[in-house]
Amino acid sequence: MNAPTRDLAHSADAKTAEEGLAAENMSGPVDSKMATDVAMQNTLLTPRFYTTDFDELDAIDVSPVRAEWDQLIARMKADPNKGHFKKNADWDTVDWEGMDPKLRAEFIDFLISSCTAEFSGCVLYKEMKRRGKNEDVTGLFQLMARDEARHAGFINDALREAGIAVNLGFLTQAKKYTYFRPKFIYYATYLSEKIGYARYITIYRHLEAHPEKRFHPIFKWFREWCNDEFSHGEAFALLMRTDPKITQSWQNKLWIKFFLTAVFSTMWVRDHQRPAFHEALDVDPAWYGQEVFRKTSEISKQVFPLTLDIDNPRWRRGLDRLDRANREIAAAKRQGGVRGKLRQWAGSAKAGAAFLGLLSIPSQRNEVPDTSRLEPAY
């Protein structure tokens, strides 16, 4: 007999998102206002909470991709990662007090950002499950919400060791929600899941080869974690394939290029804000960025009719200009006053020009295959 939801000890063992959110580790004794305040921020570089037209999502007909859909759902229902996302004998003791202060600050920022991103997915998916009647769609979103609740709970466990945690219940009620039409949710979330896979597996493989650079045990859990991200991306690829117009009309091709450019450039700027974090891993953030873009681009050929030309010399120059502009904006905010505000506007104009320059790089055409199904290969 299953234990009542309220008695569940850990979100890792949850069968549903609701069980995961009600688990004991989701409401531990540590509640850090600092961590929650960081998670509450709404900027171009911070994870957002999304809402959408749930009736339009509920009207999806998965018949055109039924065979692939049933295979994916069966694999997710088998739940190979149940019980995985919690500490065990492989969890090493972390010397938070002895950690370099810059590394500690950047790593905590990384964990808070990751926790917020995972939880935002849980909130969106759980809401679709609550509102919808389409069993195919609601079943998928319930499974994805379950996974994201586990991930968020696991990261919050890691944060509690540092004496802080994100108040996830407060985020649900207080964080600003951004409305996106369903097709924009598809583009943004598909890329978020696939780039998440590429990020985690690249770090995991690097630390597999250089275990002495693994300064925190959470990296040992990245392989199974990124496989969840991969499966979620597969689901959104199938959702897009239910309606060819979503990826094949010329207007939507422009939107796809926009979202690719926005997601890639945001990652580049955000990662360059964490030099101590990447130095501790012995990873060059520029190499890492291009490696993640390459993996994500190759994967996205399963459904997108174009990829970005990330080897174009203008690509790297544009990213660097965007990074410099972001640094100028941050310095201007710290300065404050009228001069600081003027510098912010100037920096924003430079950032906008750099982003438009990236958008103007010709994309590379891709012939989408007849079937989208992929398996993790990295």
C-alpha cells in the first residue's frame, strides 16, 4: 500500500508532482529570504514562470505522432529515475565554510537559478494537468511535473547544506508570470530542456574524465538528470510535430530563429557572469558555450527546419559584444543616480544592437526527418 502523500519522506520517491511538492524535504526548517529574493527576480537573464492558453493545449491531437508518443509515455511511466534524486553514500561532505567566497557565491547563484528553472517547469506542467481534459496531454504534463518537482527538491536539499533554501511555495504565489502563446511555450521549453541536457551532460562527461575538479557531489547526479531533460524535450518535439505549421511556415521559422538566438545568447551572458564557478571546474566558458550550442543544434535538427551558424565569425563577436554590454549595464546599476541611469540606457542600446547583429547572421537550412525520435548519445 502506498503511504499517504503527507507522509512521503522525500520528493525523489514521489509518483506525482503533488506528492513531490508535499514531501518532507520540500518544507525543511531552513528558509532563506536571500535565496527566495534571488529566485523572485525577473530579468532577461533569470528563469521565469510561464502561463499560456491551456484550452489550446487541451485541443492537441497526437494522432499524427501516436506511435512515437506511446513509446515515450511508456518510457516515462516506467520511471527509471524514481528514488534517484536524493543523497546516498556517494554524497560527499561539502566544506561550505572553507570554499572560496567567490566560488561559493557563484555556485549558490547557479543552484538557486537551477532550482527556480526546474520549479517553474513543475508549476507550468502541473497547471496544465489541473486544467486539461485531454488525457494524452494531461498525462504527459503530469509526468513531466513529477520529474521537475524531484529536481527542484533535490537542488533545495543541496542549498540547505549551505544554510539557505528557496521558499518554493512562496514563489508559486508571488513570482510574476509571463504569458506565452502555446507555440512560444513549445519553442522556449523545448530549447530549455534540450540545452539543459547538453549543459548537464557536457559537465558530467568533463568531470567523469577529471574527477578531481568535482567540487560538489551534486554533479554525480547529472547523467540521470540530463536524461530527464532529454525526455521532456522529446515530448515537446512531438507536440510541435502534431501541427506542421508550427515549424514550417515562414513566420514561425523567424520565431524559431529568434528563440534559438535568445536562448543561446542568454546562456552565454549568464555563464560569463560566473568565472570562479567555471575556473573551479576547469572549464573555459567560451569553449563550454560553443560545445553546448553544437550539441543543442545537432539535436534540434529533429524538429527545427534551421540551425544557427555558430561557426560564423560574426557569431562569437556578437556574443562578446552582448556580454560587454551586459557588464556595462550591471556596472551602471551599481553606480545609480542619473549618470548610472544614462549608462544603463546606453548599455541596453548596445545590447539590443548586438542581439540584432546575431539575428542578422544567415541561418543554415535543415531538412527535418520523418521521425523525430532520438536517444541520448553524448
